[in-house]
Amino acid sequence: MRNLQNKVALITGSSRGIGAAIAKLFAQAGARVVVHGRDVAALSAVRADIEQADGQAMQVVADITKFAEIEAMRQQIEQAWGPIDILVANAGGSFSRPGPLEETSEEDWHASLAGNLTATFLTIKSILPGMKQRKAGTIITISSAAARRPHPGSPIPYAAAKAGIQILTQDLAAQVGPVGIRVNCIAPETILTERNAQRIPDEQKQTLVDTHPIRRLGTPEDVARAALFLASDDAAWITGIVLDVAGGSVLV
């Protein structure tokens, strides 16, 4: 297990799915994990799972499309545990259905950008100054295979927002590398979270499986292991990459 002993790690959007898997794995690696979301009951369940496995966790609630709430969250974490060493800006989602661009509403467009690109930007904007002051820190953002290759069935606002996260990550890596901060991005394909397992019909799951050279869908743990590697000292000379955790699907 890669060692994150006593590192303070904030994982946004960690009440379920990919974020929860990252939080649990980081705790197993010795990090003091901050789980974030807006579903208090779900956050409490993730926190309880971590603590029952002898990990350390605290939970915070914030709307990360609002900078003032992110700042309050950061201050709460710092007062309890000290500076944030690792940020995984995982929170996001698709707020629009696939379809022709001209049929996409302005509301769906703005919601997708706010919930993904703007939320990532504002979270980093709050956490980054402390990392720069300490000349240390690791930031991991989450994109999507939807931003890695064009597809006529892609939800365009979501894909555009996730593509924006990728160049944000790389520009930031170039800016802050000289002061000792690493910034990397993970781009998953379809991940079989509990929600997706219930939502995607079985016949569609098989169709999706067939688009992956590695013939299965990804799991939250697949993404969590990639995040653990990028957060650890094993990746000490890696910054500015977009790591496809996609079963090879972006190759075809």
C-alpha cells in the first residue's frame, strides 16, 4: 500500500461512487480523509466505513459552485486537522442529456459548466494558495473519456466542461511545478458505480463492454487505485498528465 501517512486529503464529491472509493483507499494508505458532499446521510455512511476500518475521516458539506462555501469548508478542515496536502477535485456530473447541440438548453449548458469546470476551478482557487505558501501539495482533477474522443452521442456540455478541466490541469501544472506542486488528471470511461449499475440496462452494459479492449466496465476501485498512485511519492516526477482509466476504449 502506498504511504499517505498523516497526509490531509480532501476528496470532493465523495459521498458515493468514485469519490467514496478514493476516500476509502486513501484512508487505508494512512491519510486523514475529508469526505465532502451535500447528502449528509451518505457522507456519514462513508465516514463510518472508514472509521470501522481504523481509518481517520471527517465530513464536510459545501456547495462547491460557491466560493464562499468552499472557503468556509477549507477553514473548517484547517482548524480541525491543519493544511490540506492532497486535493482530489472529483465532484461533478452530467447535467444534460445527449442530443443535437441546437436542442441543448442554456440552462443545461450552464449547469454542466458550473457543476464540473467552475466547481473544479473554484475548489483549486481556495486550496492552492496554502500549497504555494508551503511549496508542497498534490492536486488531482477528474475528467472523462467523453473529453478524450468525439462521439455523436456525447452530451456536449459535459464533454466540453471535462475537456476544459484537462487544459486547466495542464496549464496549472506548468504554473506551479516550480514551487513543488504536482497537478494531474484522471479520465475514466463508464464506471459501474452503484447508480450506473441500477440505471444502465443489462443489454446496454454488454454493448458498452464490447467497446473496451479490456472486456469489462470499470469500477470505482479502478479509478481509486490510479488516484492513489498519482497522490503518492511513486508519482513524484509526474505532473500535467491526463491518465486514461478507460479499459483501452479511447484507443478505438
